[in-house]
Amino acid sequence: MTIIIDPQASGIAGNMLIGAFVDLGADADELKEIMEKSALEFGKVDVTFEKTCKHGIDSTFCHVEMLENRPPLVYPEFISKIENLNLSDEILKTSINIFKRMAEAESRVHGKDLNEIHFHEVGASDAVADVIGSVYAYYSLGYDARKIIGLPIAVGGGRVDTSHGTLPVPVPAVVEILKDANIVGGPVESELATPTGCAIYMELCDDIKEFIPIAKPEKTGYGAGRKDFDHPNVLRIIESSDVCESDKIDVIETNIDHLTGEEIGNLFDVLLEAGASDVSITPIIMKKNRQGSLLKVISRKENREDILNVIFKETGSLGIRIAPNIHRGVAKREFETETVIINGKDYDVTFKTGYVNGEVISRRPEYEDLKRIANDSGLALKDIRELIR
């Protein structure tokens, strides 16, 4: 199962995440108790859940009302109180990571040491309830064992009043928290992405994509925002039974007509060491009817320069063709190790299994394991493959 967090319509906030989690099956009564108890050290809150309809979208609204204000705490004191909450280690660790993201963002924005940061709004009791509630619901639904994909966040626009005065939307802390994420302004003149919601999103997401990948949606939850707009003010979370992954690669090519077989063999090894995902050589006929070879390398963008340097150095090529950012579909892959008995001896073999939409499309033993067994047993590689199949 893959979980898709979709804040494209109306941004993201902690209570919207909690509402969507409840819509997907998290226990509202249990969450109310956990959130109110956890926030008590920072100020009393009252948590309520209700079904609501936002411009035709049935959703769950989580309302966290602050019943008292207490002086803000410095970061070390704040985290110390979080660590002493009666919660599981995994919930505490994830929650502390979220608060650290917010504190580090405030630290960078204001040019202060992390230990000098006062949380102000993001350290208030309602934010504690939002973070603890979101993380508790996340684990209660078993999402920690799933891949979480985040889509672009609508951040709104205009200006907002804060403890630091009137600031532009998105506020500086949100911009810091969402570095490396995909954001878009609008669609209304209002703050749509809160620091708390953004920090939770960044901590929970395993991958951030521009669009929904190929997916099989099974269940959808909607968490309502507090405000009303001319569009549904909701956060959507999608449970997908499986996802066919896609990523972007570089395809790097050059023609070769002057290397020996040994030099080409060495080129394979050097390119793979430099980070190539795959290397292939195809016989071709070049101009003036010369026989040659087409070198094709598949590589990720971050390895591009290393790959180019290797090709120039090893081949002396005067020109290399690059097709950047080619999209490719990637089946979900899992590796499993099994013990097989050959000629009375146990051998461990790793199998690579490929899945698309939950169905097995291939299952093959790894070549290196087959080669090792063949060398040890004295049997031919093809015989080992047949025995293991």
C-alpha cells in the first residue's frame, strides 16, 4: 500500500491531517484523549471532531480549541517536556523530529541559535496537540510501514499577522520548512500552509512528486480546514493498494570504433563504479562502412558528470549525446533470501521479485549468487539456474 498526501487544493495544517486520518479510520475518541493529555503540559485544549461538507466534499473537521495561554518555552525546555510524555518511543521520536524542523526553520529565519528559540505559535498547546495527534494517528493506521508520497502544497497568498508582525504568505518559516518540496501560490489570498502542517508533511513523506504516479486508489480521506472559500477547503489523503513507480533518468550515448574488447570490458566496470544504473554495447555500422559500437549508459542525474568524465577519459570520445530527464516506469522490487540445497550443501540465494499493481511479474535469482554456487559446486551455471528455478 502507498499513501498519497494531497494538499494541492487548500494547503495543509495539523488539524487537517488529523481529520483526514480519522476519515480513513483512526479512532477519534482515542485521539481526543491523547491530544488533550499531551497538550496539558503546555496549556489546556479541547478537541472535538465533526463531519462537515466543504463545497460538496464530505470531510472530517478536527477542532482544537486553546483554553489557556502559557508563556512560550525555549527549545531545550520544550523538548524535555515532550520527551516526558507517556507515549511510545516511535511516536515521541517522530514528534520531536517534527518540532526540530520547526525550531530549525525559526532559527535560520531569525538568525538565532537553536537553543535560544522560543516557539511562540508553533510551540503553543494547540500545535502540540496537532503534532502528537497526527503522529499517533499515522502509527495507529500502520502508515509507518507504507510508502508516503507528498504532492505539491498550495500555500495561499497575501499577508498574515504573527507574533513577529505582519508577514507575507507563505511566512518565512514555512518557506524554510518546505525547502526541496513543491509549492504553488494561491488559489486564495489567505494562509493555507501552516508551519506545523508543513513540518508534519516533510517528516512523514518518503518522496515528493509533482503528480500522482500510476496508482490504484482504494480509500480516500478528507480533512477539513477551518476557513470557508469558494472551493473545497480540504486536505485529501489517498490509500493506494500499489503504485507503479516512475523516475527520471539520463540516457547517455556515444559511438566507439577504436577500443579493443578488453578496453570495452574495462569500460563497463568503470562506468558501473561511477554510478551507472546500466551499461550496454550494440554493434553498429558507422559512416564509411566502419564497424563500431554504440555505448549506451542509463544514469541518474546526480551521477551525470561522473559518467561523462569516465566516458571522455576511457574512450577519448569527442562528443557524447545526452537525453536528460527521461521518464521511465519502475516496477516495485523486493529482495528475498532463500536457502537451497545442491548436492547436499546449503546455499543462500537472493531472489529479486518485481510487482505491478500487487501482481508478481518476475522472480529471478541474482546472477552473483548463481555464479558463486557454480564455482563452489563445480556445476555449470545453466544447470544451477535450472536447479534453483
